[in-house]
Amino acid sequence: MSAKTAGKILVLILVAAAVAVFFGLGLERYLTLDHLKASREALETAYAAAPARFLAAYFGIYVLVAALSLPGATVLTLAGGALFGFWTTLIVVSFASTIGATIACALARFLFRDAITRRIGGRLAAIDAGIAKEGAFYLFTLRLIPLFPFFVINAAMGLTALPLRTFYVVSQLGMLPGTAVYVNAGTQLGKLTSLSGILSPTLLVSFALLGIFPLAARKAVAFARARRAQTARKGATTPGETP
């Protein structure tokens, strides 16, 4: 057994063990809207007693939840908005969620990309070529649309050759509008009765349009560049010459 294979098995065991512990201990019950609202006073007291330590623990838990694609990121975001206020939570969650997503992407790449390469071979090379050319743009579009599960995007991009640095930067920017919506909802936690109350149909349509906007913008830029190039070619053609 090669060192790389042994490393993959070890990582897979650690990930599986962490997920098993999470569900085995029933920790998911603490990441619900009802529990958050019921324990808000106790959480506020703990935060007031040791703000830096509490924020660090919150950041670490958020990264872990995002990295392992565990349920509860939405409730954690709401909790942050309720406890820390809008701007502090926006900054902390933006970095924690992006770091966690990047770890999830890296895990998918380390654990499964070689197997996918062996299975589909040349087709993956064609996908990689497309990702190299358009990957950052389409990742940005997907991040802007909250209808797509982020853990699916993390895993799918992990199977491609998109650089992790590019994945991180694009995800940081693309997830920011959605993060702001959920953080703002957290600041109004007392008025929320369910997670479905965070996004109204109108707001969902707005996000869908926000996701379409980069596509339209890119087409517009490409059209403008083509027109400029055409004008430049005509300007370079002297009278009497055949273009």
C-alpha cells in the first residue's frame, strides 16, 4: 500500500469518525432554531463573560460544520447574528464558511479525484479544460444562487482541477450576499418562527436574477470587445485597400 493510499484511508476514517460522533451524540439537536431561541439568554451570558474565547469557539465550530458538510450552518449563522450583531457576524461567518468550504473541496479532491480520473479518464481532462477557462466565473454564479446546496458545489469542484486559491477567493465573494441575508435574519431572531421565514419568494427571485447577472454581464463584455476589435480593424484599413 502506497503512502498516499494509506493517507487517504486515514483521512477517510477521521472524517467518518467525526461525522459518526456528531450524529451518535445527537449534537444536531443543538443546531435547531427552537434550541437556539430557547438558549439565547444563556449564550448571551457566556459571550459576555469571555467574548474572544466565545468567538474563537464559534469560528472553529462553524469551520468544522462547513468542512464536514454537517447540518446546522444556517442556524449557526442565525445565532451569530443574534449574539454578535450584523457586522461582526458577517466577517466571522464569511471567513469561517469559506475556509470550511475550501477544506471540503480539498477533501473531495484528495479522497476521490484519482478514482474519478481512473473511471472516466479522458472525459475528465475535457472537463478540466473547461474549468480552467470558465470555472471561476461559473463558480461565482453558483455561489450567488442560494437554491444550490453549497456542499454539492464544494464536492463537485473538488473533483475538478480548479485551483483551491481560486475556489477560496471566488467563494468568499460569491457567498457574501447570501451570508448577509442570513446574518440579518439572525439579528431579527425573535421574529422568526421557522427557517423558511428567512427567504421570501420575492427574495429568492432576486437572488436568482443576481446569479443570472454575471452571465449577462459576461456576454455584454464579450460583445463590446468584439465590436471594438471590429472597429479597430476597419480603422486600420486604409482607403483603397481591401479589408
